[in-house]
Amino acid sequence: MPKIIENVRQTLLSEAKKQITERGYAGTTVRSVAAACGLGVGTVYNYFPSKDMLIASFMAEEWLECLERMKKARGGAENVLRCVCAELKAYSESYSSLFKDTDAAKVFATVFAERHKQLRDQIAELVLPLCTESSVNDKAFLADYIAESLLSWIVSGKDFAQLYPVIEKLLK
């Protein structure tokens, strides 16, 4: 009789994230994730076609949760942008070891530009409604500019208190 495991997909994602954090990209394999979950390698492949898709899946799920929290932010430009920055910071810190992992960087380098643009576009969509009062004519460009700036500044460790006065000037 086959064994029944509840929430196989979520169990695999949790274990893969744990291993990536502890062992790095090269030290995490489909086989090691399967073994830790008490599953066969083939079972993992039933859910994820590759290690990279397994990693992308847990990262994407967490990003979508961050994005939902950002979308719920209320209270004016400063509060919305503070929330966006806090979520970006938490996400980047959560995956800092993976982002600094040279083995992972080699594998994901080909999709980095595409994912970066996608991320910037999602943030710009949140920022665009804040740009209505700005004297800048091209509001979409301004939203993109602010989104790109937030991404760059947060990843480089800048604090919201340093960022907001500059953005505030752009929004007027």
C-alpha cells in the first residue's frame, strides 16, 4: 500500500528552502530534498521538473505574499512606500544567502534581467497611483524610476528615512 503524505508540495518547498539556506545552491539536490522528506526522487519530479523550478517556486510563493501585503498598504504615499520598502527588505534578507551564492548566480544569470524587470513593473504598478500630483509629465516613467530606485537602494542597505525625502520631492 502506498504511503500517504499530506501536503507533499508544501513539504518539498519547505525542505528545499531549509536546505538552500543551510547548504547553499550546490549542496541542495533533488535527491537530498526527497530523502529528507522520506520520498522517492521521482515523486519530487512529479511536482517540480527541476531543482531550479523547486527553488523558483518557493521564492515566487513568498514574493506573491509580500506583494499582497504591499497592495494592502494604506495611509498615503509615505505609509505605502514604507510598507513596500519593508517588504523588499524582508524578502531580500530572507534570501540573502541565495542571492550571494555564486553557484546560484551562474545558474540564474540568464533570467535575472527578465525577473528584475518583472519585479520592477510590479512595484511600479503599486507606486503609480502615488504619482498623480507630481509635476513630472510621464507618470509611468516616474513610477518605474521610483520602483527601480527602491529596489536598488533597499538591496544596497539604505534606510527608508534616507530614501523617502528624495522620493517625496519627486512626487510633488
